[in-house]
Amino acid sequence: MNIFRLIGDMSHLLAIILLLLKMWKTRSCAGISGKSQILFALVFASRYLDLFTSFVSVYNSVMKIFFISTSLLTVYLMYFKFRATYDSNHDTFRVEFLVIPVGGLAFLVNHEFSPLEILWTFSIYLESVAILPQLFMMSKTGEAETITSHYLFALGSYRALYILNWVYRYYFEGFFDLIAVVAGCVQTILYCDFFYLYITKVLKGKRITLPA
Amino acid sequence: KGAKGAKDEL
């Protein structure tokens, strides 16, 4: 564990809590892509199956259980409890165009051709693009609430901090995982346009609005 | 850990 990974994990945790708080306080999931949230639940469910096969640390296990359970809770809130507020008309990204190619790639490019390893690889690839339905939704509506922007900033920062963690681990531990690094870079690049808007608008007290 | 993925990470 190094400082970059710890702050990254805390940023990820903060993002999830922010999203849940936003939904709970406003009794609404307006502006949130249910498709992205389903993909995140799928990411955690397929990656953390190793909870049953290998123990790393209490921290590791607690975080995994937290991520799986909160992602399922988020999906439940969006599709059941607050369904009436879900903006499905704008959440029209075709997720099969992500899941199918990513599944194929996980079969072809992985560290080891075994079920758990392929599922882990699938989750890494899927996570890198899982935010696309959310970004697509924002480009369709042309706006994002400030709290949604904070959520996205925390969520995007997490993987950017992991890149610093991988640089650190490469130099100080000789650790290098090509699959995680490439996917993590792709993931972070997808957020760059949003990061720019966040820094130039939200941090100056304005909402994010996009030209039509 | 060898060539297998970054399993100690989240």
C-alpha cells in the first residue's frame, strides 16, 4: 500500500458515498446513468470473486464487500425505489456494444486462460469504459448537477491516482501489470474532457453546461 | 504473484 493507492481508494469510496447521498437526500436519481451503474455492479461482481479464493488483507476484503454491496444498492435505488425519477429517455447508450467486445477481448488478451482470471480481466476492461453511458447521457442532456460533477470527479480521480500508484510500484517493487495499466490509462483519458470542464467551471462555482 | 493480475489492488 502506498499513498497514491490509499488516496485513490478513498476517492473511489467518496464517489460512491456521494452518489448514494445525492440519491437519498434528493429522493431522486435524475441525471445518473443507470446503465453505467449496472456496468459498475458487473465490474465489481466479476472482479471480486477472489473474495472466496484468496485472502489479501482485512482492508482489501472489507473494501471489496463494500464496493459490491453499494453498487448493488445503487442499482436497486435507481431501478426500484427511485425508478420514477430515472431519466431513461436520455440513458440510451447501447451497452451491448461495450460488454460484447470487452468480453471477447478478455478471452483473447489475459494473463492466464482460467475462469477467474478471464473474469478479472473482463472487469478491468469493462471498468475502463463503464462510464461511457454516463458521459453520453450528459452530452445528450447538455448539463450535470454540481453534486453529479463532484461524483464524477472523485470517480475519475481514483484511476488517475492508481496510475501514479503503478509508477510507484514499478520503481519500488518491480511490480508491473500491463493489462491494469493500459486499461487504467484508457479509463483516465476518457475523463479528461470532463476534468477540464470540472476545473474550469465547477471549481469556479458554475454548473456544467455543454453547448447544444 | 508472478504474471497474474494485480489481485492485491481494488
